[in-house]
Amino acid sequence: MVSVTRIYDKFQTVIPLEIRKEFNLDKSYKVEWKINKDGKVELDFIKDLTLDEMVGKYSAVENIDSVKLKHDFKNTEL
């Protein structure tokens, strides 16, 4: 399948309907652009995760003292 889109003002473009359907894309996805070792552009679709989807998926590298973190945050000047 080949699809062609225009580049609009501010360098915006559209993801063709066929691609959106094939990959079940919705507005919760971002497009990751890469240039591979052959100099060709590659795209990947990255889904934004909700907090519920993140729970249990990630862990801290070191222990976190949440009381100290809250204290430090409150005492930080913006």
C-alpha cells in the first residue's frame, strides 16, 4: 500500500485513513520519526499511556522517600 499526503503550513501532514485503520491509531498516539542507517525515514506509532496502564509497568531505580520529596517540592522556588 502506498499513500501520499501533502505537507501543510507549519509542516503539518495527515496520517492517511488506510494507515490509521491498519494500525488502529487514534489521537492517543504520537509519531516517532527516525532516520535509519541507510538514510531512509522510518515511522513508529507510540501510544500515550494512561496512569492505569503505567502502574506496575515501571519501577524506580532507587528507593524514593515520598515525605522528603513532598517537602523538597513545597520548598522549591518557581
